[in-house]
Amino acid sequence: MVRASCTLQFQALRVRRQQDLAGRMDLGVSSIGRNSEAQISHLALDIGGTLVKLVYFSRNKELLKNDEVQSSAKVSERNHSILQGRLHFAKFETSKIDDCIAFINGKQPGSQHPKDLDSDKIVVKATGGGAYKFADLFKEKLDFCLNKEDEMDCLVAGANFLLKAVHQEAFTYIGGQKEFVQINQTDLYPYLLVNIGSGVSMIKVDGNGKFERVSGTSLGGGTFWGLGRLLTKCNSFDELLELSHQGNNRVVDMLVGDIFGGIDYAKVGLSSTAIASSFGKAISASKILEDYKPEDLARSLLRLISNNIGQIAYLTALRFGLKRIFFGGFFIRGHSYTMDTISVAVHYWSKGEAQAMFLRYEGFLGALGAFASYNKQGLDNFIQLMQQDPKHKPEFDSTASEGEADEYASIDCSVYID
């Protein structure tokens, strides 16, 4: 088994941010090619009900020179050998778990990957319910032992890691305006972490390893995808999100103005454009499902889920006196309308006293936490120093073909091995 201390240095991330006509922010990727022969030396998985998220380190000796690493990072006085390479983020739909397994198999986990001392099998850190559900499948197909880590432990560890180590990780988004938030590490705790996966967990975080799941809701990403598929016949979560860009929820939702003849209900502070009843106009006996445009249904459904999450999140924060609310999970995916809806809900219910904050690496909290848990196997001092140019942003790869991993980002880094 590898005994190591690990320093990850974020740098040299080439970025291009794109924005389509619907206002969605697409983030493109800078990564080694999919056919690269670089070996994986550490891999971690977060296998959820809807998506499989991967974080893995691939060796690439040409990325950083030893003197560059030494000049930009303060390392331990002990002698180290250096693995230079890149930290990658990728995802698959859980329903395509075989594609995920094929992808990992093609990456050829190398000799530096931790192994079980008794069986000499490769040990992979994994979290999420799928770490139990698919353990036998990974053993059969890849001869891997999945070392299971607690899901909540990993979510919190991943969030703390990002908020402390990654420059400009958190941001607000409202009215089409994105603003990065400066995090005061001495005043980070407590905060509310709202993780939106298939369902939603709301976690009060008081420090490293100190947290409590205080609320949640079953109306999450799985609800959006499940109902959306039934209503629109979309074949993927991303297709459903893309469809929602084109829709008009006012065709489906009953607004305050529909009830009050086009005027505000000023006495209680409700504008005429506020939603009085999601899908309320669908009660019309003269219309059937086929009379509604799929894009309008998708838009209304996205608004329903996002509004509900935003409201519950703020009320939970209010209950515990929490000032900071961070939203994560792959439901968001940098989607401008989703973030704006959640932000408006938090702003409305807090009367402007609270704001929603989002994370750039939102969908990989659990996988990052599982990756960091290699610390228990000798990766002590997991993050000693990380630096990232403020101009750099993570990127999203829109070029992945069907059946391939969707590589979300990759980060140049170095791992110091004892």
C-alpha cells in the first residue's frame, strides 16, 4: 500500500466560458485526451441514485518540473519522490454504470494506487448508496475492493476542502449576475450545506468532522428527472435541463395576477408575477398533456423544485441561526435559471437578509471527500498548499460522446510520495 503525503497545486487551467442564448453558463474542459496512456494512481467514487461522480489523479510527468513545484509550494523537510499529473473530475448516469466501469478500466489504474495488504487487490474509496449496491459489480468487472466511506462525512469534507483551499470557489448568482464571495476561513463555521442530489440533504456544519443533518426533502434532482421524463419524454437529465431553457412556466403555472385580475396582492407583498400554484393552469378540463409544450412543462417543473428547495433551505438556516447557505450537488450544474430561482427564493423568504451561495465544483463534494479520505491510508497532510490563478475558472466539456464520461474539469497538480 502506498504511504504518501499529498500536495495538490491548482494552476495552469486554461479556461473558456461560454454562454448560450438562453443564459446558461457552459463550462468547457482543459484535460488530457481520453485516449491518454496516463495511469490512475488514486481514484474515488461517489455513486448516487442518479449520477456516478469520479475524482481521479493521473500521472503525467511533463506537466510540472520539480523546481517549479519546489518554488511555488512549501513542502515538508522529509525526502519525497514526486508524482506529477492532473486531478480529474468526471461523471456518468448511474443507469449507465457499465460505461463508467469501462471508462475506469480504460484508464488502467497503476501500481501507485493503494492496495489491500491481505488480498493485494486495488482499493478504491467510494461513497454514496451505490458503493454498497454495486460493490460486487466492481469486484467482478474490475477486481476492485470498494472501501466505503460515509456519505455525509464525505460531503462535508469535500465542501470544507473546496471552501478552504480553492480560490473563488463560492459565488452568488441572482438577476444574471455572478459574483465571487471571499471566504473568511476564520469565520466559515457554522454554515448550512444544502446538497441536492436525487433527494436533498441539509447539513449544519460546525467544523472539520463536526456536522449534523438537520433537514432535507425528497423533492430533489430525482424528482425533476423522474417527473420530467414522464412529462416530456426526454432521454437524459441534461436534455431535460436544455429543454427548460426554451420554456415559459407562465403557460403552466397559476400566477397571483391570474387570480387578482393582473394586479399585485400588495397587502401581503405578492407581485402579480409570483407563482400562486405550480402547474395550477393544468387543471383546465379542456386541455390534456399533449396540449402543453414539453419545454413549458420542463420550465415549470424546474421552477417548482428550485423554489421548494430554496424556501426549505432558508427556513432551516433560520431555525439554527445560520448566516451562510451553500448549495451543492449535480442538480444545479451551473444552470443559470436554477441558481437564479433558488437565490430569489432565499432572498424573498429572508426579506433580503440572507443569500444563496453556490460552489463551482458543486457536484463533486462527495467524491472529493472520498478522495481526501485516502489520508487514512497514509495520505497525511492531504492538502499542504494549493494555489490557483484568480482568472481561472473550471471548465465543462460539452464534447463527450454518448457513453463517455463527461469530464468536468482537470487540475494540474503534484503528489509527494514518501
